[in-house]
Amino acid sequence: MKSKKLRALLIANLLVYTFVGALLAYVNAFPSDNSQVSSGQISSNSSPFVSVRIATPTEFASSQAVTPITLIAIESPDPARTDPPSDDADSSMPSPTAAPPPTVVPVKDRALVPPSMLNILLMGTDRRPGQNNWRTDTLILVSVDQENKTVGLLSIPRDLWVQIPGVGSQRINTADFYGEYYHLPGGGPQTVKSTIEKNLGIRVHYYARVGFDAFRKAIDTLGGIDVDVDCALQENDFYDDYGHVDLNFQPGVQTMDGVTALRYARSRYTTNDYDRSRRQRKVMLAMWDKARSLNLLPKWPELYSQFNDSIQTDLGPVEMATLAWIGSQLRSDSIRSHAIDNRSTIPWVSAAGEWVLLPNPEPIHSLLVEHFNPPAAQIDPVSLEKANLQIISGNKANADI
């Protein structure tokens, strides 16, 4: 290892250790009144909340004219390619019908995202070493509300038909590839960020892009996860980089290793893409729950070094350590889950015969307002009464009590 690279790695780890030490010192200096500590785990949601304070996002970028370019076709070698649902898929999905040419969803509220909130886009890609093309079929926006101690997960469907700046009308799952292929400013990740901002009015502050193997590796590092399978999922002849199997997931809590969880999160041919995005969010919650139970915060520098080469992100080690700390303070009831699904999209077939989803502006805007607003506070009705409790005994011997 070159001396410059080694020196940079040592400095980065030193900064993270210093930062984590400061966080732990902060908790010890300012303990909460009702926090419960067991086996080194913080189980209260009222403990001091350390925030990554980033200035309010700058004004939205002005619309730029689309530069005419000749798009190449993306032929994905992945078996889970974009296709219309099979006959065995959920019959409740509406069939695509003729529709007017799609338009960009207008940005209705530039103040939609509170200043205390961070938006981090998780991008799951099917890109493999040596592969020249790929899609980003998993897009989950993680919105961290630092003020209210909540996190929101928002799934964005891969078939959403959007305006990609510098490219034109395409599925959103192609933005990452086209941004890289045509060397657009900021590459693929910035192209995806700009696409979400242009079409949904959401400023994305950070991103993290992972491939299949990094996902598997993360779950195996946790020692597996426990996923609450709420309905049966079966798929015959499922094949991927790890083999050829028949999938059979039955309802109940299932312990999954990395490959099993990846297959559970990717299967779609017997259901639909909406159900797949729901399962992906469940896997994410299971990963958070397992990481929290293992109290991994003190091991953060080691984990950062281990995964630094397999995850692409613009989050630095200090930002990631802080977010890990935030995650350790959350309770399960402070994590909300949403999705842009069939209630906020319109099935449509493009001129090229592509089965896509048109964004429906009004329902999407209502969904985003719900996603970014903090949940209503749970108010104790007894406390609202402001009642005084008086114990009266019928026993004369205790009449003075």
C-alpha cells in the first residue's frame, strides 16, 4: 500500500474514532430521564439526539434545455429485466392503456423538505464487474428528520417515466447508466439526484450505490437477519449469480443469510414490482434492527474500512458515523414507510412499446407531504385532563391517609 493512501486511511479512521468518542461522551454527560440501557444498547427514544446539521438546501436548479443526444439501448443481462407483469402476477394491477404524452411533475412546494431533514438515496444496481450496461432497479429515499427523531423510507418505482436532464424521457432506472455513459456533470449519481429533483421536487443530499454482492456481504457481516414474511412468496426456476433454485418463502419470521435475503428482495415474477419494493423496505428494516441489537457503533471504523471499496457514496466517514449514531437511537415506531405505487401512477405504453408508469402529480404530491411531515405526536389523554389523583380509603383506620 502506498504511503499516501495509508496515511489518508489512518487519518480517516482517527477522525471517526474521535467523533464516535465524542458522541459517547455526549450521551454519558447528558443522560435522558427515562432511558433504559441493557447490554450496552440504548432503548429509549428520548435520549439526546445528535444531528448532522446541514444548511437548508439551496434553491432548485433552473430548468435546463435537454441537449439532443443519441441514446443507446440498455440490454440488461440480468434475468430480472423490466418486463410487463406475467399472467401469474397480481391481477389487481391495472393494465396499461392509451394516455396522453407524459409531462414532468411540477415542483409544487420548494419548502417541502424541512431544513432539519437529510435525504439519502439508496441505489441498488445490477452492475457487475466488466459489464458495460446496467439498470438501477432499486431506489429508496431515506429521509432522516433530525428534529423529530424519525426516519421515512420512500420507494420510487423503477419504471417511473421521467424527464432525465440532458437525456429526455426515459425510465428512472436508466438515469444512473446514462449519466455515466454520456459523462453528464456529476456522473450517474448526480443525474439521478437531478432527475428526482426535476420530477418530484425533492432535493437529495447524499447517495449510496450498492451492487448485489455488497448487499449480500453486508447481511452476512451482520450474521443474517430476521425478516417477518407476511405472505407466501414462491417462484420456480429463479436464477442469479449464486445459483438456480426454487423460491419458497412462507409466512412468519424467517432467518435469512445474504443470498437468501437478496433473492427475497429481488423476486418479482409471481407478484409485481410494488410488492418487491415493499419487501426491499422490510429487508432494510430487518438490517437496521439487527445492527442495532449488535451495538455496532464502536466497530464503525472497522466496518467502514471493510465496505469502503464495495459501496459508492458521497457520504464521508464522519457523516456515516453520525448517521449510524442516529440509527442507534431510533425506535421501530419512529420509522415510516411509503411508496410511489399504483395509487399515484398511471400505466402507459410508450411509442416504443415500453410498459412504464406515468407519475400522477396530485397523489404523488399528497404522498410526499405525508412522507416529509413528522407524524402526529402521541398525546397521553390522561395528561390532557390535568387531573389530580386522590386515594380515598373506606377503612376508618386509614381515614387520615
